[in-house]
Amino acid sequence: AGLWRLDIAAALAKMLAIEPHMVHVFNTRRLRQDRRLQTVQMLFSVTIRFFVDKPHQAALANSVAAQLEDMQQQYSSLFNQTLINLIAPFNDKNLDVTSLSTFTRSDFGPDFVELPTAAPSTTVVTAAATTTVGLQATPSPGVLTEEDDTGIILGIVFGTFGFMAIFFTVCILCRKKKKVTHPAPVFRGGVSSSGPEAVSVVGKAEVLHDSDEGMAPLSNDAYNSLPGYWNARKDLNPTFEMDFETANRSKKDDLRFDDLMYVSYKNMAHFQDLVSKTYQDIVTQDRLCPNGTHDKTRGGCPCVQVGGDPGLPSDFQVMRVIRVEESGMFNRYVAKREQIRQKRLETDGKTCEAPDPPFFTRDWMASNPDSELCELDDRVNEVYLWHGTQVRTGLQIAMNDFNLTFAGSGAGTMYGKGLYFTESSTKADEYARDEPDGHYDGIRALLLCRVCVGKFYYTQGREPTAIDKHTAGESDSTLGDRAKSVNTYREIVVYNEDQVYPEYLVIYERLHGGARSSPPREDLPFQLELPLYWKTVGKNPYKEGFRKHRVVKHEIVELFRRLADGTCKSSVKVLKVRRIEDSALWCRYINWKRNLSQGLLEEGDKIKAPNELDGNPDSGHVLTEKILAENRGDHAISVENMQPGLNEMLLWHGTSQQAAEAIAEEGFVVADARHGRRFGNGVYLAEDLTKSLDYCKSAANGVNYVLLCRATCGHIYYTEKDWDSGADSPAKAAGCTCVLANPSKKGPREYILFDQSQVYPEYIVEMTRG
């Protein structure tokens, strides 16, 4: 009976789009058992309770009451299709609804959502009904009534009989299976939330504080060497007139930084050109067989030869470029570069001799002076060189620098244990790895590094003892010229991590069969599996579970203050911001987002942006997006971390402290959406902070809690009605996954997302009004 009660509650909750815990099955008792037919007839009652303390919650109760009235007309078909299909493919003859009493409810005026948030004292006589299934049943006694100054209880009581034996049979059959799988929910728009499962983390989130403490501030030499295109340089010295001492006094905190940021779309073309121009159609034994059928083969196996299957890549398609700005690493690099320069002047009495011919990358820079590559010091043979790797490894190097401990672990030590680089993108690609069946399946990485080659030891053969020249102080690096000896490539090896600054991480995929690179879609940029500014960005969230809440640094709080001021009509003060880094919630979000993106790419489809829906494309842009575009926030919430082609945006959600903490731990639940059903069922979000604050329930200290959420809206159904509680039905029928409500075309606009997987609660923002 206990299992039966749970399934009845779940089935009815599913029909009404409410949470199962709202449905209570009780007074269960057996009436008759027929051993010949293997059936059991049961009598039970059901109560559905809603506690209403806000006007918008009354809409939910009102809507459920309306659905129950509809069930009076179509109860048999609804009950059979929902309950029976949930449990087993029963025949309709097993259920025979014979009576359902009329539901009564209190009427709410069409404008009740405009009432004050404090609910008036209300007394409601709730609805009651009896249902018999199979045999004529005795109605449940009495009509439930409830009086409460702060709430409304909507009750439904009904009795039912039947088919217990069939249910037990189904349960027994299910228990015999080792694993039971349930189909992932799919919207009528064709977007599924299915995908690999993340590792779940038990317990409360770990609260951490992001801080610059312990991070090395820029030295005088490093400050004067900052590239002009770095954001750190723009923050510290935008006019290029402030000297180090002044900056150290007035902007001391800005001398410490540790940021990864996406290179803008317009500048990616330079990196694509550099990758393509340094390509060479030469194969070596270091290119592994992609089919796994050949061992290491001198000159490369047949599968990687030009014309092979799949053959040597014909080009490399750059997907995304990430710049690394880290004060500590840059300090060490600049100091080591100066040390090498001084040493060569003192020891050799001259600057370092340049290689002949010059490195490919150096030639390219000479013909592309406007690229985001800095001027180099030829006196110490400073040059940009490639290093092939796996995406996650590249991210770890970008955050933590190279580590000689692992040198040679991937490709041997032809010239001793050191860090190996090349001027050719093709050679670097030989060591790049993807992540089969993962987010980076077919996706690889090249680190474009500034390398201080200094005085190099030149050799044409294999020479593992070349490192001894460096140890003796005779050289700063080794140049292995296999291009001259065996017509392959030149490689450069350094034996000290500080001689390298990993400035760029180039994310790319291989092209075959003569295919050439082309500009990627600007509206659907490739995104890393985790946000670039998360401290966990290098992890695999499907294998390494994490649940961390990070109190962000003051400069990010300042960004939130600008965002709040720009999206709120009244005065607010941002007090504290926490970033939610939760592997389980994030994987749920990107599974849905990935499925939507794949569908669009396969169909060649494009999604209309919000500003294209009201007939005036010059207006209607997302307010949060406009503010972020005006305020650089690469280290937190910049537009470069969004996919506009999916209508991915940042939106507010006002709530109580308790609800905010619960959502941050468990995510949104559509069936229990707090903001009612004015425009249908879903998660209600707003670009206007004023609108979200109306839903906040201030804590005792006057602090309001607002979530800033990532939301992937997908195809949007647009309405200008003041009230449209059924908007989600035609929206889903039209293949949309979100409603954008713009009442009377005057706003404030609200976004109603149908699937909780479309929303990730990324920040909890504490603020006060006035």
C-alpha cells in the first residue's frame, strides 16, 4: 500500500504539474481481493494542499483548480493516459470513472497580480470530490474546509479502487531488472535534457573566498613590459603615461591579477592565419596512428600520410583563443629574460645570434603588425612558439605554469629533459590529444608561448646530452635542426620554466581531405566545458564532482554594482556576491544547452534574438547584455562567455534567503516555480532587477537575495498580453522553449523557461534597497 500511495501521488502530481510532496494519499484500505482474477480493490483518499502567502501563488492554486474542473469533463482519458502509462501498459477497461463531483473555488480577479505582496486575510472553502473505479464506492466523508490568515489550502479528496495485483506484478518484474532506465524528458520543441551523468557530491557546499593574497604583484620591469592589448595594462595604465611608482601607490591592488579571457571574435582571424601559415605537410613517427592499427612507424604510418585514411590533416580550424594574464608568471618570465640578456653581454660580450633561417612565427609577425602579439626582444631571441597538448592540460599550464617534473612524459627526451617547442603548427599537432566521447572529442589545444631562446646550442642529430651544455652555462636552450638533417622540423628546447610565458591557448580541431579553415559562427562560439573564470575550469565535471561557493573578489563585486545600477530603476547597494561552482547542476545545464546547439547546427537553423521579436530590431536588446557590453568583465561574467546564438543570457531571479540557498544546492524545480503562472508554467526570470526585487522576501536584517542566472532561452515565444496563463501551451506546440512576456509592449519583460535544465543559478547576490 505504501508503494501504491507513492505512485498515485506521483501520477496525480504529474498530471497537474505540481510537486509530488504536495499530494497526500491516505485512508488506504483493502475492500475486496479476487484471487481468480488476481485483482485487489482499494479505497483511498487524496489531498492536495497549497499554502498561499503571495498573490502570485494564488495563481498556481487557481490554475490547478481549473485543471481539476477540466478533468470533470475528460477525467477518464487523462487518468488512463497519465497514470496507466506511468505504471504499465494497462487496458482502458481496467479503469472506469463513474462520478466526479463539481469543484468549487474562490475567484480571483484578472488583476490580482498587481496587488501588494502582503496577502490579505482569506477564508476559502476548498473543493472536494469522490471518484470510484471498478465498483460503486462509498464517497469519502465530508468536504474539507480550512481557515487561515496567511494561506489558502486547496484540497481534493477522492476514492478509487482497482488493479493492485497488476501493479504488484509490474513491481516484481521491474525489481528483476538490474538497471531501470527512464527516458529523458523531451519538449515538443525537440530539445532533450539527456546526457552523461555528473558525479554527485554529498553534503553542503564548501564556502571559499577568492583573494589576491599570496599573488605576486607586478615588478617594475614587468609593469613596463606589459603588452598594450592586455586588459591588465588597460586597467592599470590606459593612457600609457602612469609610471610604476604612481601605479604602485594609486592602483596597488590592480598590480595583482590572474585571469583567463577569450580573445574577441574579430581578433581570432589573426590566430587562424598564424596556424595556417605555419602548417607544413610533413609526417614524422611522432604522429600516432589515428585508427590504432599501427605502432610507431618511421616516417609515419600509412593512415597519416597525405592521401591516407584519414591522412595528414589538411588544415586546422581554430575554434577559440584564450589569453593568459597572470602577474606572477609574467614577473618570473621578464626577470629571467633580463637575466639571460645580462649574462650573454657579460659572458659573450654581445647579444644572442639569431637562427638562420628565422623562425616561421617571427616572419609572420613582421607581416602582421596589428595582431595581438607583442613586440619581442631580438637581443635574446625572444619568439612565439607552439606547444601541442590536451585542452585540460593546457588549461592547467595556463593557470599554474609549465612543470619540468613532467617534461618528456608525452614525447620522450631527444635533447634531454626540458620543455619542447616548435615553429610549425603541424609538428605541435603531433603531440596534441583530444578527449574521445567527452566534451573535447576531436578538440585539441596548442599553446602559443613567448619563449626566451637566448643563446642556443645547435645540433642536427639526436642528442640527449644537449642538456649538459645548458647545465654548464654554455647555452640557454637547444635548437634541434631535424629539418636540415632529415627534412622534418626544427625543435627548440628550454630547460627552465621561467624562460616560457604561455600567453595563448588556441583551441582547434583537425580538418582532413583537403578541407580548409573558415570563420566559425560568431553567434555560436565554442565554449569550454566549464566557464573560463571558474577556478575548476580544468576539471572534468562528469568525473570530478565539486560543489563550491566562492565569495568573489572586490573587483567582481564592483562589476555587479554597475550591473545592478544599470538594470534597476531604484537605488540598490550590492553587499556580497557568491559564485556557485556545482558540477551536478552545471552538467544538467550544459547537457540541455549542448543538445539545443547540436540540433541547430544539424538543421542549419538560427534562433531569433529578443530584439527581433517585437518588430523593431533597434530596440528590445537584453538589458543585462547591454550593460555587460559597456563594462568589461572577462574575469567574471563577460558576454564573451555567452552563446548568443542560443539566446543564452544573464537574468535575475528574486527570492528569499532560504529559497536562494536551496536553489543553489538543488537547482530550480519548474513544478514548484515561485513566481506563479501568469504566463504559464516555468522558471520566471527578468532582465530588469526592479522586477526581480518585487519577488524578494527580505531577511530580518533587510538584505534581499537575488540570483543572477545563466539562462539558455532557445526559441522564444513572444507575447504582449497582460495575462496569458496558457502561453506555454502554444509556445511548446510551436517548438519554442521559452516565453518572453512584454505586457502591453511596456514591460517589464519576463522570461519563462520551461525546463529547469535551461537555467543555472550562477551567483547569489546580497543587496539592500536605497
